[in-house]
Amino acid sequence: MSGESPIERTYRGERVLPLPDVLLLLVIAFLVAPAGDQVQWREVPYLVLGLAAGSYILLDRYRARTTVGASGVTVQGPLRSRHIPWSDIQDLRLTTDAVRTRWQARLPVHLYRTDGTSLRLPHFDERRLDRPREELESLLAAAVRLGVWAPREANEQVARGDRRRAAWKRASHGAVLALAATVVLAAIAAFAEGPSYVADLIVPVPLAVLLALFLVFDRIGEARAVRAV
């Protein structure tokens, strides 16, 4: 974290790749490795997905970061950078996720824009900071003291964004379960010399489950919001 100004701070990942990331890369390499000496056409999509996933993990570790300054918050993701001025920021909020996964920290900080969209701030969570809640409070207090930001009341757009994010999160959990089940079925089919098309379902089935569950959870969340009014 920079000491130039009370509000100028940078949050980035450790330079050493942690053991869970190393194990995840090894698992990805094992899953997408060609079965024979030559790559079959049906294996190409899995090779591409494996390379993309591995590259994303490395870029998230070494490139992604969050930079805060008097002009706003810069979110440097694995692939692109976005700068959000303080005038467009509705709130910075620490959210609690009951299920901790590789891609979602248990106590991540999200930036909420005035238009209702939100961004997770890379490496601004309990994995990088000992006390993320106190750090967030200190950051917002510094922004208020400098006069670049003031607390705002939550609007319907922000609440709608929260419900959509919750729907995607629940749907992603279901998609992970569908992926695991499909991989197990494909492995059983391979060892038992069953139908070969089962392996081709590893990608489309979880994607279909993700979309279907999102639509269901999104509708449930909106229905609950209407009843709560």
C-alpha cells in the first residue's frame, strides 16, 4: 500500500504462486492433455479452454490489482483495465460469501456504480489483507475527508445488481456440480468402454445448467423483491 497520500493505495497479489494455484494448474493440464500421441479434433476445444483457464490464473495473480487515488478507483483485471471516478461510485462494500472458492474470496470488496453495475476489486479481500473491513473503512474515510466522495443511499439499480450477482453466484455453484458429475460420468464411460460422446458433454452441460439456473434464481430474486415492497 502506497504511503504518498492517505487515499493512494494499491492492492495486488503475492508474487509467488501459491500452492492451490499450482495444484489447479496441474489438474487443468491433466484434464486437457491429449489421450494419444496425436491431438484429435474433438480434443481441440478442451485444449483451448485449458490454455485459457491456465493463462487467466497466471494473469490474475501477476497482472490484476486495484489502485485507488484521488481521481477514482482503477481496476486492473487479468485482461483489461477500467477506471471509475469517484463521482460514478455509489459505494464500496465488503460482502460475505458463505462458500469460499478459488475465484471468489470469502470477504471480497465490491465497487458499486451509480448505474447499478458492480465490480469485484482484485486482491482487496481477506486473502491479501489481515483486516479488510478496517482497511475499507479507512479508505472511505479518507475519500470523505478529501471531499472526493460522500456516502449515498442505495437505489433500486444497485439492489437489482445485487440480486443478479447473487443469482449468478448460486447458478455457478450448480454449474460446478454439473461439471464434476459430467467429468465423473466421462471417466466411467472411458474406463468401461462406454459411449464416447459422454466426454463431449463436459463443456455444454455445465454451460446449459449455468444459464438455466441463473434464469430460475433471477426470477425468484425478483419475485421476492416485489413481495418485500
